[in-house]
Amino acid sequence: MKTIVAFSGAALLSLPASAQPIREADRTKLLQTMDAKAAHYGDLSRRIWEFSEVGYKETQSAAALREELEAAGFEVTAGVAAIPTAFVASSGSGKPVIGILAEFDALPGLSQFDVPDRKPRVEGAPGHGCGHNLLGVGAAFAAISVRDLLAEKKLPGTIRVYGTPAEEGGGGKIYMARAGLLSDVDVVLTWHPGDRNQSGLGTTLANINAKFRFRGQPAHAAASPDKGRSALDALLLMAHGVELLREHIPAETRIHYIITKGGEAPNVVPDFSEIYIYARHSHMPTLDDVWSRIVKCAEAGALATSTRMEMELVNSVYNTLPNDALAALVDKNVRRVGGFKYTAEEQAFAERLARSFPPSQDPLPIGSQEGVQAPREGVSSSSTDVGDVSWQLPTSALTAATFVPGTPGHSWQSTACAGMTIGRKGMALAAKTLALTALDLFTDPAQVKAARESFDKRRAGHDYRSRVPADQKPPLTYRDK
Amino acid sequence: MKTIVAFSGAALLSLPASAQPIREADRTKLLQTMDAKAAHYGDLSRRIWEFSEVGYKETQSAAALREELEAAGFEVTAGVAAIPTAFVASSGSGKPVIGILAEFDALPGLSQFDVPDRKPRVEGAPGHGCGHNLLGVGAAFAAISVRDLLAEKKLPGTIRVYGTPAEEGGGGKIYMARAGLLSDVDVVLTWHPGDRNQSGLGTTLANINAKFRFRGQPAHAAASPDKGRSALDALLLMAHGVELLREHIPAETRIHYIITKGGEAPNVVPDFSEIYIYARHSHMPTLDDVWSRIVKCAEAGALATSTRMEMELVNSVYNTLPNDALAALVDKNVRRVGGFKYTAEEQAFAERLARSFPPSQDPLPIGSQEGVQAPREGVSSSSTDVGDVSWQLPTSALTAATFVPGTPGHSWQSTACAGMTIGRKGMALAAKTLALTALDLFTDPAQVKAARESFDKRRAGHDYRSRVPADQKPPLTYRDK
Amino acid sequence: MKTIVAFSGAALLSLPASAQPIREADRTKLLQTMDAKAAHYGDLSRRIWEFSEVGYKETQSAAALREELEAAGFEVTAGVAAIPTAFVASSGSGKPVIGILAEFDALPGLSQFDVPDRKPRVEGAPGHGCGHNLLGVGAAFAAISVRDLLAEKKLPGTIRVYGTPAEEGGGGKIYMARAGLLSDVDVVLTWHPGDRNQSGLGTTLANINAKFRFRGQPAHAAASPDKGRSALDALLLMAHGVELLREHIPAETRIHYIITKGGEAPNVVPDFSEIYIYARHSHMPTLDDVWSRIVKCAEAGALATSTRMEMELVNSVYNTLPNDALAALVDKNVRRVGGFKYTAEEQAFAERLARSFPPSQDPLPIGSQEGVQAPREGVSSSSTDVGDVSWQLPTSALTAATFVPGTPGHSWQSTACAGMTIGRKGMALAAKTLALTALDLFTDPAQVKAARESFDKRRAGHDYRSRVPADQKPPLTYRDK
Amino acid sequence: MKTIVAFSGAALLSLPASAQPIREADRTKLLQTMDAKAAHYGDLSRRIWEFSEVGYKETQSAAALREELEAAGFEVTAGVAAIPTAFVASSGSGKPVIGILAEFDALPGLSQFDVPDRKPRVEGAPGHGCGHNLLGVGAAFAAISVRDLLAEKKLPGTIRVYGTPAEEGGGGKIYMARAGLLSDVDVVLTWHPGDRNQSGLGTTLANINAKFRFRGQPAHAAASPDKGRSALDALLLMAHGVELLREHIPAETRIHYIITKGGEAPNVVPDFSEIYIYARHSHMPTLDDVWSRIVKCAEAGALATSTRMEMELVNSVYNTLPNDALAALVDKNVRRVGGFKYTAEEQAFAERLARSFPPSQDPLPIGSQEGVQAPREGVSSSSTDVGDVSWQLPTSALTAATFVPGTPGHSWQSTACAGMTIGRKGMALAAKTLALTALDLFTDPAQVKAARESFDKRRAGHDYRSRVPADQKPPLTYRDK
């Protein structure tokens, strides 16, 4: 990772003489080979599911992935970007450079057995409610598989797996990109567990989140409340200010918060309080305006109460920038791979699980995982640090039906699916789609070029600049209470 | 009023050769003479009661008083201090100079017949719910009576009646003192209608009051609320901030407000709002601190809502500075004058009126007006621009039982009493007490000196500086809606 | 209007023997005839523009329209539905019955000369900022024109003009429909001034609006604030509750309010306060849920402050129910009529006026009035009592470019346009379109049937029940301060 | 403790024949004996100071006191009133029965070495910032000492030490009295560490405190906030309601709160929140009214936000009822014992410690501990479960200067003093005063009678009924986080 090679269109134009062309039969064989190895990767995903490590604490999970990649001959650098659990695994050489993102962090409180009724493995413990155990393994599975074929065919090109920790609010990719680890990449491939099979053309919500802390003057609340300056009052006023904002910002904005510290003892005028607040919008400049007004609310809280305010920006991610060319390419490939059927057991599991789903508008039915949905523009309500990558490099998106159709996000139901065969089937679908897509990019320079052009077109007129301060270190302890 | 003579102790030391000493019989005769003229002044008080003119609008009331004083030979200057209804009436010459304050403004909404049941003379119109019709006439009555005796006895000294408009929130005395009209006065005498006979040794609440106005950005509230910046939001947040203050200021502080403008039409994001707020405390530096924090709340309201704030300070008065020597002198004289009995009709009126009184802790009973209460330290909940005078000159205080014992302040019940014989009897008691007190001051330099010393002692270490901005004009239209 | 004839499909099936068919040339001639009369109706619209009478006060405006219709031979009933300015004008007989809605109320504060710079005719006075002077006259113009042709051709059918007062928040149509005045109508035709030519297929926002009043206990705010129960506190708390709601209702909901009474005098704990609040959503059941939660906020305000709450529902309208068949029919006809060109003077007026427009996303350009926009599904941010009609009868919609493209709604700019030639041209376009559409309905029973079927389909599964209480009288004084 | 003997005046009238009268010399000797034992009790107080156990967790502290009393021949019953650390130690027999209250709980967060600069023994650990290590030991010291003299003189009467846990908010005495443990007591003696020597005639603040919990509906805060019902919103609105209350309750009331739970994760609409709130006033019926309005604020919070509220009353204590006769008796005795001088080291400690004191109005100077202050009526800002005892039995009060004059309550400075010689000296003064007072009560029935009469007089017309629900168990875990 020492030398950073600038993107060069010229690099894409020629193939070495020894290289063999890829034929349709090669693709078929690739998929067959992957089917044969699916059980192995399914087992690995289960191990990481059992680790269930939260953001920046994914020691065992990252190690398991690294070992798998090293065993497959990838050159792995661990602890990159000053993050112990981040890594880069690379194989092959030359252009193009294709990166696949591998996430592996779990979510607090979502521990669950692989059964269709609420039953935590460990009460209150983390669980893979976002399916990142599948995500990371699927990425490695795709990378290893396509690399094997490249090697066999003596095709040039570099395939990388980026082990990106703490997607859930820790922003690992921001720091990894900031460290220059992605600088020579041509195209980034991603996928995400979900309840359908679909190439991604939509966007997500950019977000900024921070802890605002107020510091006042303590005093005995019965003896001399007039001597106190309440940090809690400041927070209450800030919260009211934020509520008053809601009418006067674009209606689709999201602002939400909790009070993480509201005083030590009722006898004492609180001299410290803390609120943890998120704002989200799919358009970063709009979000900036909203955010600046939230900051003013915090300042106003301090001003009115004679207290002091300080802000710690915890994380900020961009919305994802869709890539039309890659969306079309991934769509083609996921359709080639096709959906999958449930076994009788899986069907029973799905039906039972679905009974626990909250009402939702027009969910896809069970069985829809047998098909593929068309890519669609639009805004999802999620946020991801893939957004930051997508504003720096052409980035694809793919959802695979690792969860029973209708499964809510970040739920014990997701955790359950992510630990059993439905999750594994979805993961295999994704890995195969990514492998085919990488293969296309390795063998057809026009595809890489189209991805770049799509990227340039959507991005035109916009800068990328993360709202995470330039000197901020990765928040390695953000999951500590 | 052209030449201002500085206070000089020497001026008190000698009497002209022609002057006759005042004997006890002269005092007795003075009181008898005043009894004979009480009906005349009672009638005058009734005329002003019927005018019921609010602050700075007391055209007829001031004219009636001026005419009475001019007819009695006082030299009257009207329209002083740039206030049409303010006047100074002066008689006699030389030292000492004794001023008596005469108020005559009515209160909005307290119109009432002189009957013991709620019955407005004009629905919604002003009424003399603070008894200032009696206050002003009593002052003139005392001044004319003592002047007559001074003249008869060829005693030196100047007696003045200050016609001070708009005591109820308009601060007339602040502007009159600021204009230098009181500069050569040695002692100021005052009285106030009330439900008891008592020389005053307590203090009142200093206050500061202002209108805070917010200006935002209008927008159609259904079509584009995000384009609007709500001035009403700013006000709501300021109000919340002020409520949060209450715990953290001295508990005996008072803050109270109304919303005078809260938007034009529900369809439009309000671009203008206004709150009218008072703060009060008996200690001006404490009040200053509270006030500065209220201003911060207003600034915070604007800050959090991206609106602008402006403040118009409407009025501010000082707490009254008690004068121990004058309190003792007035106490002696009010005891000489003594209380008064009700007729059977007055007794019936009082008993019926009392049935309408709200519950109160330990009110004086009907009949207590026959006696005199001892002076008492303490803080009343009222505010008056007499406070501003009392920090500039030795100032006495006296309450007379013009109202049935237990009558709440600023009530239709007060208006009723101020228009009938009970009010007149109280006024006569006050006028006689003031006349005796002035006589003491005119004839005993030691009393003037003692008043000054008491003043100097209580005031030591404090500055007087009105919180009304130095360049502010009298708010002649403050009673306009 | 005594006998109510139920809708009957059979009535549409046969024509009298004497009737003459309508040919294409008849339509052409109709349009030519209308062109010849456009100046007359333009002048009438100008007279009503000058009256500028607000809701339920439109005495002269309604009279002018009634006189025009009576002069044209319509049978006019004034003062219907207990509303002095409401009327029904009817001509012809038999089926079908086609009603055209005629509004004529002005908006407070939007007085303006017919010039492209802000210049009120009477400062602070009402103005036709919604162009209802054009709306009402255009309706009469269409009705008279089509009736003349029907009569000439001896065609059966009844044409009605409904003079519907107080569209701007007074809900005249609700009371007129409730009085049964529309019961035998087959199809209702409407149009509205706007900045484009377009048949309507969208919907509007249903709304509910009310005044919430709080009653507490007054007390002197300095002497005994603990004895008071503040009605203003109740309102402040309710407002905070409403702000907290915003996050937890559908984001596209609108809630907006002003404070109409916030206390009488700062010295007195307010015993009365009033808030005027609107809620809007395009789906009435959703709005009902939001509204019930707003009412709870008001109850909570009273509960927490020991005050009492009462609600006066001022008005409520439904969203409009689009009618697919009528939208297609109107679209066909407005395209036949076609847009219009500006003269050089109008062009200059438009360009100057446009400089005063606030920034807007993608406004139509000047010149777009020469064309016709396609009908479009969607939700506008406006509310209208046409909504209530549209849930009771098949109702068409049409916008005509009476205003310069980009003109904001309810603006002085609209008033200016509504008083000059651009407004007249748009009105003529609308009248001609309505006349053609009525003609189609009178002569083609299938069109009436299709309108009914479209109505039945969209309305299926929904009840219509106005949220205005069944016993509520028209709020004839709602525009009084 | 099985048989409960009702109070009987007759029991006080006769002494057994063997009893010896107490002479002045006996008192002198008692004090000398106590001086000789002061070091022993000082050491015991230091052990408990080092235990620093918080309310209901005082296992070692209670055991140390029990062992001391058992070793001295008291009959000790541990674990009374279903409280493991509560005990009753009794000695002697017959009437009168004199109880001395012994507290021994520490305060969270006030760990401190016995040095005059802030230096915690264990960071964040509890400390004896209220000096209860001295309080409990001083009570035992007094009881053992007076019992020894009673026994020597063969005087009848029962002396008891009540080991009362969790004075700091746990209300141990309420449950002990409720269990009937005090039913046969004639007079209760108490003392408390402080910064002066003074018999107590004032009162304290009754208080009620509770946790209000709100339960809403969780939802993903970005994906479907409209599906959520925020328990945090309910709490914020309740808090605003409480702030609005402040103006409209007696100004000397105290209300103060902290937010103990304000949401789990910013991504989730909080379905749980908790506020811990205190209200205090020296008059229980006034407090009841305030409390009922706080409860309404909580109900209003739930009502406006469609959430549910539940209240857990944590504790409630009465204000103390002063006893005039006992106050005079204790005053006499504390004056006999007299104040004490500091050594040079203590003086240096005191002077250095005083530099860390916050500014205070008119604190007593260092050296004032050499004298005794006169008893004084008035309201302190503290609250104690001694209040509940004082409304059930004649109860004395005494402050001893265990802390440097000016030391703030509940401070690390108090902890420091309570662990060194100044604390011990104050404790000895208190123990001696209590011993003399008990001796007076044992030997002079008139004193017991007078105490009872004083009690009956002050209590006349009032009921005692703890606001702690009758079926509530002692909150043994109230100090757990």
C-alpha cells in the first residue's frame, strides 16, 4: 500500500499477451465452483455471527476474515488507518484495481438464537441484526473466487478486500479513505443483506451526529438553587429549540436524540448534562444548514442558562451516490445468478418469523426471494459510511435476500436470519453477483470507464468533504457506555 | 423653577424676625380648618374619580388640580419635563423646600360605580382602582392648608405640589426628577390610599419592564414552512428560558409576562411577535442580574430560531428607600390625627363589600380604621416611581384607610371606595397628617436635618441610576393598545 | 330547491325529439361568441376586484353576480343555507344537472393596484390575492354561454351557478351542501386562477382548524402569583406538546398556529388565552389521528396548569377527490381552447413583476401560458372547500394562467394580475373550457356516467363526513378581528 | 419490644425507694467520665467514617455500633422493621422511656481524606459528608454514659438507642416508627453534626420525592419516527410543566429533578424515560397541593404524547416539629457543656479549609465554636426523617460544631472534618449534652410532661400521616444505580 498509483485511463487499454479471454462457460463454471464452496463460507459467517462483536471491537471477526484471505494467498495488512480491526487484503497486480468492502460489526442488544421467536443467546448482548457477518464473508468469498479465475486465466488486475470496521456509527471507511488506502482503486463493489434481491440505484441519508455537553454550576437544590446554573436546563431548552426547528426545515429531514446525562442527584443543581443527537438528509448541503441551526439551538441553551456548551462530533457520513453504469451491470449479473427457493423448513421458519413483523406498507411477500427486483431511484432511510466511499470512487450497490421478505432492519429477526440457512443463501447470491461483476470489470475496460463516467456525471458540481473534523481520530471506544 | 438652590444646612438655622412661633393650639386650629374644607376637597376628588384618565392622558384631572392650586395662589407651571399633564405648583419662598407628590392617573378596566357590588360605570373603561383621585387631591389639600398657616404666621419656606402623571407604569416622576424639577427640595412627602392608617417604613419592589420583539421571515405555513423563520418560535423559546430561570434566581424575585403579539394569521409563519415582561426585586443590583439573564433568554430565542430580537425598555422604577426619621415624624402626626369611625351606612357598605374579597391571610378587620398601625420594615409587593424619588431625596410614606380593611389592591372594590365617603375620610386623614408633618419640617430645622441623615445612612454605598435609558422620552402613549 | 331529485342513470339516456345535435362548428361558434363577450365579463371581474370583500362579507360582489345572472334569465335564489351572500342561479330544466362553483371572496391585507410593484390601493385592506373575482365571473360567463347554446339547440339539461362565499377559511360550500342545495347535481365543474393552464388531477390538503381557549384564575402577578392559574402557561405547554408531535406524525403533515390572546396586562396572571391552530394532510383519516393528538396536547396544557380548555372548531375541509374521467375531458377542452400570448405591455408587466418573486424551485417560465400542461397526480399544499363537494359529487378541476408564471399564491402580485388584462385572459380561457366541458356533459350521457364511475372508484371504501360539527352555523363573523 | 406500653402521666410520678437523687456533683462527674471515654468513641467514629456505607448498606457500621452497645450491656435487636441494618438497643426498665436516634449512613461521591484540600480516599466513593459516623457514635456514647449513671443511682427508666439507617433519602425512621418500635417512648433525643453549637427550635422542609416513568412505543427514528411514541417527549413536556408551576406555587417551595433515563440509542424513538423529582416545603398540606400538581404535569406529559406514566414514590419525610420545652432544656445543657477551642493544628486546618468554602451570607467565624448560639425559630433548607418522628413523639434537636464554621453541608469539607479531631470534639460536646438532657428527663417528671405539652400544643389540629404509601417496603436498594 506504499505506492499510490493515480487513476489512468491508459492502464485499461491493453491486455498482456498471455491472458486468456473469458467466455460464457467460464462464468458458468465460476458459479458452479462458488456453489461448491458456499458451505465453507457459510460456516465462516456463522462463526462471526457467534462472535457478535460491536464496532471497533471486532477483534476475532477481523482475524477470522484475515486468516481466510491469507490462507487464500492474499497479502493482508492489518491495523491500517490506526484502527486495530481494519485491514486491506490484496491479490493480483496491475490495473484495474477493484475493491470489495467487507463489514463485520454487530449491533448492541440484538443477540438472538437462529430461531423464529424472540430468544436472545445472551440477554442484552450484541447480535448481527444488520447481517454484517454475511456481508464481510460474502465479500471475501467473491474476491477469492474471482481472483482464482483471474489467476487461472493469467489476467491482469488487482482485487482487494477492505475490512472496514464499525459501519454502524463508527465510520471506519471514512478514516480508511482518509488514510489513502483507496486512492488507486478504480471501482468499489459493495453489497448489503436485506429482504430482496436488487441492484442498488437509490441513495441513503447523509448524517451528522454529535454529543452536546453543557457545563453549569452545581449548588444544593434545596438550600441555594439560585447559586446554581443548571446544565440540564440548558439541555431542555436546546431540545425545545430543536423541536421548534422541525417545522422550518425540509419535512423529510430527520432529527432524533436521546439524553445521555441528565444530572447526578436530584439534590444538586446539575452541573453537567449531555444530549446525543443525529440529523439526516439525503442532500449534504441541506443537512449542513439544518446542522448549523441545531448548533445554534445548543448555543442558545447555554446562553439562556449561563452555562457552557461543547460539541463532540461523533460521526458523519455522506448519502450514497448512485452509479448508473454499475447499477445496470450488477442488475444484469444478479439476474444471471437468480433468486432462490426456500426449503420446507426455511418456508416454515419464514412464515413463523413473519408473524412477529410489525405492520408495514406493501412488504414483499415470502417467495419474492425467488426473483430479482429492478433497480430503483429513491431515498432509503438508512445511513452508511459506504456513502463516503461512493463520493470518492465509482461504487456499486446490491441487496441480497438474506432476510425473510418484510424483516425490519436492525431487529432480532434479522439476527436470526443471519445465523441460518436463509442468510447463507442470500450471501452466496451476493458473492456470486459480485464475482461476476468484478470479472466484467477486469475483462472489459469499457465497463470501468462507464462507471467512472457515471460517477463524474452525478458528482459534477459537488465537493466531497467529510464533516468529521480532519484531525479527528477514529472513535475506537464509541461503543463503550 | 429657574434657579436651583443646592441643599445647605446653613439655610435651616435662622428664622426671620417677623415670624411667629407655632404653638399646639395652632396645630389644633389647622386640623379644625381642614375639617371645614374637607367636603370641598372630597368633591374635587370625586370629579377626578369620574374623569378616570389613564397615565399621560390625565388632561382633565391635571387641569382640575392645577386650577385648584392656582385659585389658592400657587404659582403653577404646566407641561413640565415634556409631559403635558405634569406640573409643579409652588408657594412661599426660601428654605426649607418641602415637596408633596400628587398622582392622579386611573387604571384600565376598573371602572365601577360607588356601590359594594361589581357594577362598572362604563364596561371595560378605566377606574380609580388605586385611589389616585384621592392621592392627588389630598396632596393639594395638605399643601394649601399648611401654606395658609405659614403665610399667616409669616414663616419662611417653600411648599410645592408636584403633579406626577402616570405612576402606574409610566414613570412620570423619573422624567420630572431627571429634568431637575426636584433639585432644590429638602424633603418629599407622600401618602397613598390603602386599607389602614400607617406611617411607612417598608420598601417596595424595584422593577424593570420591557417589550421584546422578534422579527423572522414569513412564509406560507402549508406550502413552504421550511422557508419561514418563526418569530413566534423565538418568543416561545424565550418564555421557556425565563421559566427555567425561576429556580435559579432569588425565590422572592418576580417575573411575569404576557404575549402581546403572537402572529397575524395561522396560514403564515409569523414574522413578528412581542412579549411584554416585568421583573421585580427589592434590591436593584439583584434585579439587574436577573434582568441581564432575561435579556439572554431573549437573545437565545432569536439565536435558536434564526430571527432577530429587539428590546424596548418601557419603564423601570427603584424600590422605595425608607426614611427612619420621617417615618417616626409621620407616625407621631398620624396618631395625633387619629383614625375614624364608619357611619352606619359606611359600615353596611364595608360589610357587603368585604363579602366579595378573596381569601387573604390575616387581613385587618373592619373597624381597624379607627386606629393607627405601627410603622413596619418589610417588603410590599408593589412598585412605584416614588422609589426613584426616595433614592434622590429624603421621602416620607403614609398609608391612609381610604379602602375598607382587606380591600385588594387594583380592584373594582378600591374604585368603589375611592368614589364615596370612606375614601374621602381617609383622604382627609392623610391631608391632615401631611400638613402637620410639613409644619414640623418648616418650623424645626432639626427634623429636616434628621431626615437628611436618615437618608444618607440608608443610601450609603449605593448609587442611584435609573435603568430607564438616559435618552428615553416619557412613553406618553404607553397606555394605547 | 325544495325537491331533491335522486341521481338516475335512466335520465341520461334519451333526448327530446326537438333537440338538435351539437356539431364541431357549434363549438367553434360558442368560442367565438364568448370571445366577443369577454370584455364585458372582464369589466365585471374588475368591479368585484375593486369591491375586495372578505368571506361572508361579499355583499356587493354577490349582488353583482346575481344581477348578471338574473339579467341573463337565470332564476336566482339569494341568502341560501342561512348565508346572506350565498346564492343559487339556475337555468334550463331536466337532466343532467351541471353545477359550476363561483367564489368571490377577497383576502385580508392584500390590497394592491394593478401595477407590478408593491402599492396597496388601501393600506392594510383586503385584496383579490386568490383571484376569486375572476373565478366567480368566469363561472357565470361559462354558465350563461353554454345555457344560451343549449336553449338555441333546445337541448334538455339544467345549468346552475353556485355562489359560494368564504372559500378562504369560511367553508361556505360545506354549509350549502349540507343544506341539500347540491343534491340533484350530476357533475360539478370548477376552475381556479393560477400561473398555468392545466386540467386538475391532483389533490389538496384536508384541514381542520380551531381556536383553543384556556381559562385560569387571575391574580396580581407581583403580590400573589401563587394564587393565579395561568391560562398562558397552559397555551405555552400545549404549543410545546404540538412541537413534540411533529416528529411522530407523517412528515408531510402540516401544523401551524398563532397566539391570538396571550394575556391582558403583565401585572396580572393571565386568566384567558387563545391559540388558533391548523392541521392539514391529504388523507382525512390520517388528519383525524393527528388532530386527536393535538386536542390531547391542549387537554394536557390545561391539566398541567389547573386551567380549563375549550375548543371552537372554526372550519374543516376535505382534500379534493380527483376525477379521472373529468380530468381527461377538461384536458381535452383546455387544449382545444389553447393558451394565450402576452401583448408587449403584458410581457413588460410580467417581467417586472417576476423580479419580485421569491426564489422557487423550477417555476414555469414566462411564455408557458401559451401552452397547456398535462394533468398530474400529486398533492398541492392548498386547502379548499371544493374538497367537500368533490367527495359528494363528481367534480372537475382546472387551473388557468391568470397570474404570471411563478406568481406566489395569496400575494399582492396575484392581486395585481387579477385586476388587469392577464387575469382577464386567463378567466376567458377558463370560462371557455368550462363551457365546452358542460356542453360535452349535456350532450353525451356517457361522459356523465364516466364521471360518476370515476367518482365511485376513487371514493370506494370511504365515507364523507365533514369534521365541522353537524349543528355548527356558518361562521359569518370569522373575518372580524 | 413485644409489649407496647401506652404513655401514662402516672408513670412519671413516683420513684422507687432505693433510688438516689442526682446532685450537681453527679452531673460534673458524668461529664468528667465522658471526657475520659471520648477517645474511645472518637476511634469508633473513625472506623465508621472509614466504612462509609450508604443507606441500607451500612452493614459494618451498624454492626460496630451494635457490638459497642451489647458490650455495654444493652439488649440489642437487629434487623428490625424488615431492615437488615436497623436495630434497637435498650437498657434499664420502666418509665420514662427515652430514645436517642443513631444514624450512620454515608453519602455517595463524598469520599475524602481528613485533609483540608480536596483529596478523595477512593475516587467517586461515598463519604461521611453529613457526619453520620459522629451522629451514631455520639448517640451511643450518650446513652451508655447516662445508663451507667442511672444504674449506679438505681434510678428507674429505660434508655434506648435506635439505629436508624438511610437517613439520607431512605427514610429508615418512617418504617421503624411504622413497625411500632417507638410506641412506648416518652421523649426522643437527637443531635446533628454542624458548624455551630445550638439547641434546635427551627423546622426543616417536608419533602416528597418520586421517580416518574414514561413508556411509549419504539420505532426506528430515521425510518419511521411517525410510528414511535416518545417517552422522552413525555418527560420533556412534564419538565416544562413543572417549570411553569414555579411561578404559581409559594415562592419558598423547592422543586428539583434530574433525568435518570433519556433514551437508549439515538436511532430509536425512546420507549422509556425516567425523571427523579423532589418537592419540598415546610408545611405538609402546602406540599401536598404542589405535589398533586406535579403529578398532573406528569399525567399531562403522557397525555400529550400518547405514552403511559407510572410513579414510584421513593420517599417522603415531614418537616420537624420544634419542641419548645426540650429546646430550652437542651439549650441549658449545651451551655453547661460549653463550646471548645481549636488546637493550633486544628486552627490551621480550619483556616485552610475555609479558603475552599463558597461565598456565603454572614457565616459564623472560626472561633464561634467556642460559644453556643441561642435557639432560633426558622426554616432550614434540609429535610430529615427525624421530622416523621417529631410529629409522633416529643423530639429534641441539637447541632454541634463538628465542622469548621462555614462548612457547606454535604461537602467533601464536611467529610474531612468528620474524620478528624474537630469532628470528635463536636461529637463529645453533643454526647455530653444529650446525656445531661436524658438525665434531666429521667429525674424530673415535670420535664417529660412539659415536653409532651409542648408537643401537643404545636401539633394541635394536625394529623400525622406519612405520604409514603402504607404498604410500601423500605427501599433497600434505593442507592443502587
